[in-house]
Amino acid sequence: MRLNADFSHFASVTPDQYRWVDSPSAGVERMMLDRIGDEVARATSLVRYAPNSQFNRHTHGGGEEILVLEGVFADEHGRYPAGSYLRNPIGTGHTPQIGEEGALILVKLHQFDENDILQLAVPAHRLPWQPDRRPGITYKMLHT
């Protein structure tokens, strides 16, 4: 599958265009933003976890970045509320287990350099907003 796979072209997906697709785990749906590949893919997706759902244990063959947008994302390593940023380098793994709150995450897969081995869990919701050089724009530095 190839979806918005050419980063040299602008792509936009608005909520009225969302097409949620069931994942292999019950109660877990994905909305694909970009993708090159099938089940194992270089991909950026929104992933929606129903309350009390889980995703099978998996290893990140190409790394994984997560930004928790709503609810609480949890696995055997911890609980991460909305605003948390997670980096799971190539070779790391986990078993997501979501509680009563459910969760919505933005996830990027298979986009790590093989030498990028930094694993992080950043409580970005606690970080201060930084002023940008452009007026009216602020940001939070999650990783460099």
C-alpha cells in the first residue's frame, strides 16, 4: 500500500475524511495519514484505543514515535497521559494496555536511523512553550 508516500508533495487529511480501519487487535483502530507497506510499514497514523483494550506485544523493527493526544496510553513501562511523547528505537518492544480512559495517539513507524538508539518518555504536557522567531508561533522541543 502507498498512501501520501511522496513527501515532496503536500498532503492534507481533515477529520471529515478520516477512514478508521480495524487493526489486528480488537478495540484498536487506525486512521492512516501516510504509509508505504502493508501491516509492517513506514507509516504515520492516528491510533484510537477503545477503553480497556490492548495491542499484542510487538517489537519495533524500524522504531516508533508516539504522541499521546487524548486519554492515557500505557504499557509495561508506564502510564503516559495526553501530551506525552515516547521514542522506542529499533529493537525495543512493548505491550500496550489501555485503561478505562481509552487513548488516541499519533504514531510514526519505521522512520528511525539504525544508529538512533535513544529511548525516551517525555512529559511534554509539562514542558513550557518556547517562542519561535516567527511572530505568534510557539513550540515544544520534544527531541533533536
